[in-house]
Amino acid sequence: MEFHKIVAKNIYLYRKKNKISLEKLSKLTGVSTSSLNEIEKGNTIPSINTVWKISNGLKLSFSSLMSEAESDYIQVKKEDIVPVTENEGKYRVYPYFPFEKSKSFEFFYVELDPGATLNSEPHLAGSEESIIIIEGQLEMHLENEVITLKERDALRFKSDITHSYINNGDDITLISMVIDYK
């Protein structure tokens, strides 16, 4: 099933299970009622930041809104993943191992084209992000601090703050990312 249809189904099921109106969901998430209605109907593909706003407002992990069913194992092939894109497709997130209730983390593969920027909303309180630069270089902004990373460098940081990923280089940047919700 396509990413936006899974998100649509999960939002609908969550709302029905918890008896939450679209208006209340809008107040919890900061996403307009009309946008939520279009997302829930599967008529639009939400941005990364919109999915973060919804997941944070509902106190759910990012990938729990994108997961179809639980399994004893998950085998993933990149060609089977529909990436979540931002910045006109220059920033692509591939959710390889989505959040599971028995674990506190999720795993992503990220691609940033030259000039790509993503300004990320703070994640759930207490969450932590770990990244490894597989290829290329990355400039990270953690609130007021700027950190430059190159190939094979790693960074772990509290991700419940505003943070940004910027590829100022001439080549693509590839990142392995784990978000731990503790």
C-alpha cells in the first residue's frame, strides 16, 4: 500500500478508536482540519513535517503512522519503499524499520541532494537521534549550534529540539539514521 494511504488509514483508525474529531485532532497537532481531512481521505501526500506534527500531537512515533502490520521480522528492499520527500524532492527519507511497540526506535535511510535542507520539528520529549554519514557531508543545526560532519562521521543528539539537516556540498549525502524514543 502507498505511504499516504497507510498514513490515512492509521489516522482514521486512531481517531475512531479514541473518539477524536478532526477538529480536536487539528488542535492537538497544529495541522488544519481541512488538511487533516484531505490526508485522512488519502487525497494528498503529507510532508515530513506534517507527519511529525501529527505523530507528536498524538504522542506516537513517526513511523507508527506509516506501518501496516506487525511481524516477527521485517525484510526491506529499497525499491519497495516509497520515500517521504521534502524540499522539492531533494530530501528523501526511506523508513526501513518502522517503530514497533516492543522496541523504542525506528531506522531510516536518508538521501540529501546538493543544496537540500530540512528544518525538522522537535520530536517527542526525551527522544534521541543517531546518524552516520555514509557518503558526502552534512551541516547540522541543533537549535543555535552548527556541527559539520563528513563521510563516516557520526552524531547523536537529543531530537526533542528544533534541528536542521543541510547539504552544502556538490555531491549527494547519504545518512543512516536511528531515532530512539526511549
